[in-house]
Amino acid sequence: MSVSTELYNEIQTAETEPVMHKSTYFEVIFAVLFITLLVWTGFYLLNPATLPIKQVRIEGEFRHLSTDILQDLVRPKVTGGFFNIDVTAVRNTLLTEPWVSDASVHRVWPDSLQVFVTEQVAIARWKDSGLLNRSSQIFMPDRSSFPIDLPKLEGPEGSQLLIMDKYFYLQKQLEQLTMQVSVLRLDDRRAWMFENGEGLQVVIGRKDFDERVARFIELMPGSLGTNIKDAEMIDMRYPNGFAVRWKAGVMEIRQESGVL
């Protein structure tokens, strides 16, 4: 390599080095400023005073709830700004109300929350303390809010789904007799009993539920007819028939009239 070429390369290196150092310097400054801006923006947006929530709109079809009750319930949780409010906490608070089946909470720009609430639908009473929804789940609102004229289902814990299925089956079958189920009970011995709206108790027992219900429906119109109103209990556990316990005073009347 000639002397002139080496000298030229040294001059070129000397001229480019300051330019490279200057470019790197500006890149570092830009990166620092960008990160600082991001951090400042984050703190600003997460500040509760930035875009505070001013309105909570609650929607849903209610029979046992009201928007006022739900507003009072969530108000203590609506404390942040638009970006940092804990919508999960708001939803969880709504779910503590027994009549709330589900809830969804959404931010609406720039200062609102949109809340959709689904109310529980009670299908039956569970024992004396709770209600059952369509999914056979127990919920326990205040007893004063229990709907009237609901059937009462009773049984061991964990048997709600089984009893609910039997209730729907039984009620469908009893439509032939224009009879309503007011109580369906499964006791600890796994024996079934139901009661109609007039207080008649029908003992089904531990086995052959469907067959005994079918026999009850087949035999009652011809065997008892209108006299069924005088029966207190009918026992369907007999292989080919049934036993009747009459209401107090009815047996004496029947003995006197010669009709047993």
C-alpha cells in the first residue's frame, strides 16, 4: 500500500468518528426522553384524579332488584379514574347480592361505567332457607323476598339437581290429573314423597319412582274420584295397589254411611 493511500484512510477515519459519536449521543438522548415520557404518561393515566368516573349506568330486567340498590352496592368501589378503576372488584361486589346471577362491567369513554346485571330466576324453594335457580344452584336471599307459590324441594345436600329433575318429571305427569306439586321430598333413606296443593301426601318410596307415579295417575280417577279430597295420605309402595289414610273425621262419616 502506498503512503498516499494510508494517509487518505487515516483522514477518512478521523472525519467519520465524530459523526458516529454524535449519532449515538442523539439516540441515547431520544431513548431517555421517550422512556421518561412513557413513565410520566403512565403515572398521569393511573392517577385517580385523571378522568374520574362520574356515572355508573346499570341495566337489566329486575323483579327483586332495583338500580338504586345496585348503585348503593357498587358506589364504594367506584373510586378510581377511567384507566385504573378495578372493574373486577365492581363485578365481584355485585355478585355478593344473592339475587344477582351474573354481571358484566365495561368502561365507556370518557367517564362512565356500563353495568349489565342478570337477575336470578327462582324455580323452587330449597328447604326453608334458600331458593333454586334454573341450574339447580342454591342462593339465599332474605326470606322476605321469596316469591310466593313456589314448590318446596327437600333432600340431602348435593341432591338438588336430581330432585329438580324429578320435580319437572312429576309435575308433567300430574298435569293429567290437573294436580300441582307443592312439596317434593327425598329423605335420608332415599325415599320419595310428594304433596299436592291441597295437602294430600303421596308416598312413593325408595324404588320404582316412575312406575309408581304412573300407577297413581292410572288408579286415582277410578278408585277414588272426587273422594281424593278426603284423603290425607296415599301410600303407593304396595305392589298392586295402594293404601289410603283418610283425614280426621272422614272415617267415622264413611262408617256411618256404609262407604269405606
